[in-house]
Amino acid sequence: MFKDIENSAELQQYLFKFGVNEHPLQTEIREYTEKNLGNAATMQISPDQGAFLQFIIKSSNIQNCLEIGTFTGYSALTMALALPENGSIISLDIDKKNTDIAKKYWNKHSVGKKIDFILAPALETMDEFVNLDKTFDLIFIDADKKNYKNYFLKSLDLTEKDGIIIIDNTLWKGKVADKSANDDKTNSIKEFNTFIRDFKGTENMILPIADGMTICRKL
């Protein structure tokens, strides 16, 4: 029988203190979001997820990234900080209010020049990128759950062999394992997880970090 460490607020703070080296501007965005956006702040990735993204970018020699879902800009900044000097990231979202917050913080650091933001429906922009034969080394999906499968399939068209696709929230507060949880968002994640498990075009695993992250490598 597998035995997991029981999570707690104290253990989480220990992890953030000893397992994460957060840049001061990351901390500033995160704390602003937690203070001012109420329950919506849970949409922001956690510091340990950010550290994981940075590790993947640095260890896999990632040069360019695409982000689906910007929110207040923490994850885009996090990835930009890890990219090489000539690296770049394009972030897509339709929420002007929150992404204006993101741009304000990005402009506080020189890595902001690596981030290009497009205010438009992500699937439409991804179609444009496909038509332009544009590809990315890493795509991070963290947007509306009902479109996860669509985002994933478009991402396959925008990555080459060994390209990495990472999807957030795939454990969905643990509700994916609850047979009685049948709300629309939970069902969308459950269906997506089933699809990914059976999909033959990528090598996949779910990491039990924060709200769950699925990492896929295109075959």
C-alpha cells in the first residue's frame, strides 16, 4: 500500500520556504492576487507549481512557450524568468481586467519584454498559429475546463516531437476521485483525464502537486 505524506498548512509553508526560490516580483503578484481577488485567487498557480515549470524549462532547454490562460500574470512571469535571454512566451486570455494587472507587473522587470500577450479567444489564436506553421517547445494550459480537450488537440498541432504540454487542475480539488461529484467542471476534468489516459500520441503522467498537473510529451 502506497503511503503519502499528509498535507497541512505547516508542511505547505515549509515546502514554500525550503523547496521554492520565489522571485520578489512573483511574490508581489501572488500576494496582490490573494489580497484583492478573493476566491478567484485560487486560479493562480502555487509557488511550487511555478518552481516545477521553471525546472522543466531550464532542464529541457525550452526556448519558447505558449500559455493558455493568463489570469494576473504569475505563471507567465514565472516562465519568463526561467527562459534564456532569447526566449519568449505568448500568453492568451479574454479577460482584460485581470490581464491589465498582469501587464502592470510584467513591466516592472526586464523579462517583461519576453512576454507577448494576446487578448482574444485562445482557440481562434491557436488556429492562426497553426496556419502560420508556428510551433512551441512548451504549452501550458490553465483556462476554461470545458475546452481542455480542444486546447490539448490544438497544442499537438503547435508542438513537434518531444514537445511538452502541461495542463493544470487535473485533480480538481480531489473531486475527480469522487463518484458523487457530477458538476459540469468536475465532469469536464474527469472526461479529459480519461481521454489523456487512453490517448496514444503522447506520454503522460499526473503529478499530485497543488491541484494536480498533467505533463505530456509528444511522441
